[in-house]
Amino acid sequence: MGRLLAIDYGKKRVGLAVTDPLQITANGLDTVASHEVLDYLTRYLEKETVDMFLLGSPKQNDNTDSENMERVKEFAKALKRRFPDKEIVMVDERFTSVLAHRAMLDGGLKKKARQDKALVDKISATIILQSYMDSRDFLK
């Protein structure tokens, strides 16, 4: 069994999170510049087995696409070209940034740490991954 890898794709940065090989726990992996993420993933997949990519789907509260959706769609096409054998599942990412900030507050992080956008992106990717895992487990 391979890992699940969640991607919170943004204009400047990409938050990444992965499961353990048994797909039990979700953990933040890294934050990478958007223009470097495909090369980063190529290097990662040379070392680790990944079964599926979970790509955050940016939506507005009314379920319409957010302004970042076009970038996400283009990235999804590039991801599929680079890794044609991997399944890509779109996962609703509404409120992940809010939840990430709340998790940072609840975790007692100081204000300076909470302003670290790279950390917010990595935590958001972890929330995307965990929400997918929770929904999958709920359906079992």
C-alpha cells in the first residue's frame, strides 16, 4: 500500500501532506514554491510509493469556483502529464485556511509563527488529507 499525498496549490506556494504507508495518519510534508512543485514531487516519488494525489479544490461559500481554480485546473493537467499512472482526486478545500489558523492558535503558536504562510499552507494540506481520510472511513 502506498501513501496518499495532498496538495494545497496556490499562486506562490504549495502545501503538501502525506499519509504513512498504511494510510492511517496524515502529516504535513513540506511547502514548496509553485513553480518547483512538479520537480519536488518527482524526487519524492523516486523514494516513496504514492497511490493517489488529493488536490484541494478551491470553492467559494456558494460552491462556485474561486479565482484560484483555473490555476488548480492547469496544475492538475500538468500533474497528470507528469504522473499518468496516478489517480488525482479533487477535495473541497473550503475553510482549510481558517481551520489551519485555528489549529495554530489551539496549539499555542505565537503570533509570529501563525503569520508563517508556508506553515499555514502545509497545515491546510494536512486538513485536506485528513478530511478525505475521514470521509473515506465514514463510507466504509
